[in-house]
Amino acid sequence: MKQMICVKWGKGYGTEYANRLYGMARRNTTGPFRLVCLTDDPSGLRPEIDAFPLPELGCEHPKRTMGKWRKQVLWGADIPALTGLQGPVLFVDLDTVIVGNIDDYFTYGDPDRVYLARNWSKPLHRLGQTSVFRYPVGRYPEVLEKFRADPQGVADREGFEQHHVTHSVPGGIEFWPESWTRLFRLHCVPPFPLMYFKQAKLPPDAKMVTFAGGPNPSDVQLGRWEPDQPEFPSRLDHLSRLFKAERPWRHLRRYIVPVDWINKYWRD
């Protein structure tokens, strides 16, 4: 049984994200497959998804930090939704686009180790990126226990939950082959100024494309980087807003041409 888990809470990602994740995963795995969704609102989820209540964090949520610390509950020693399952479980963020067969994610390497994508924004550091990671459920409760002991201190030191995971897994972490998991804004979007004229590419050998740090795949479909931008803004319209932007250089680089392959792969 290939086992995948996702987490959906709050208003950031609607039910359609989980439903699309199931559809993409089912098309790109062979043999028995299960998707567990830990959520605070299971309404509208397709019946093939096994929905369970999202466990409480068990401590005060850190303040003044961008990290998605609620994901730390995945490291608990007793997750009712996964109790009794054997073998490793693959976690995938809801804003991930699966573009190829992912069977290897379930079988690669040692099933008792933790495998992550490399944190591409800090290539000289041995840091993991938790948009896609595989772990043996309940085997490393120290990750959650260490966080619960000092949640604000951990958040202040680490900044992001994925850094905490990197530094807290006993025995260290492992990485997938780099070509498998690609980050959209770094590996797909053409460099400035080519992004004004060319579509974002789909890297060869990629199996999943993640969207950590934006843009969102639903916005990319519409040819925009931010949800408050107009759909399909012209190049001239985008440039005309440059001097009104708080961070002009960031605004200049955040232009995207609608991407055809998002529509092909990111669907139920």
C-alpha cells in the first residue's frame, strides 16, 4: 500500500486542492494507494480520500514567524489516522503539481530514514524542504517533543519548520535525487527578463513541481503572480505599476506568462 498524507487547515487552500492532489497521485502511482487528509474541514472532499481531524499542535503557536508550524503534528508518536500502518508515508503539500510517476518516492532508499527535497534557496547548506518528504510515522517523536518544549524559541532560532526538521531528526536526513522535485520559481520560471516573453518550462525528469514561496498554481493558470493582481496583465500594465510598488525589483521579477502544462497536470 502506497500511503500519502496531506494537511489542510484554514482558508488558504480549498477542498479542490486536496481533490486534485488525489487525482494526480492516483494517475501517477501503480498498485494500491491511499491518501489521508488531516483537516479542520472535510466537507467537499472526494470519497476516495480518508479524512481525519487535524490533531492539535499541543502547545502555543509561535508568533512573528512564517513557518508552517502546524505541520509539526505529523511527527507525533500517535496519529490516529495512521496508527497501525506499516512502512513509510509520503507527505505532499497541497500546492504541489505531480507531473510524472511517483512510485520511486515510496521505495527509494532506507524505509526507516527521513527523505526530503533539498532546500534550493540555500544550496550551500544541508537543509531540507518539506513540501515533499517521506518518513516512518511515529518513529521520530523527538521532532515534535523538542518543538513543544520551546515553540517560540525554536521558531525564533530556526525561522521555518523545515529547518527544525532538518536539525532535529535523529541520525540526520537524506535527500531525494535532485531532479525529482523542482521548485517552480527557481527551476521553471525563465530568468529576468525572459519571463516576460517565455512560458515557465517543465524541467526534464521532474516528478513533482512545488510552489513554496509562491506563486500559487491557481494564479499561474491565470497568468499572474499574486492573487490581487489582474488576470493576464499586459507587460506594459505590469511595468506601469513598478514605481508604485513597495519593492520595485521584486515587482519587476514577478511577472508570469500563463503556463499550459499546469492545466494539463493540475486536475482532479
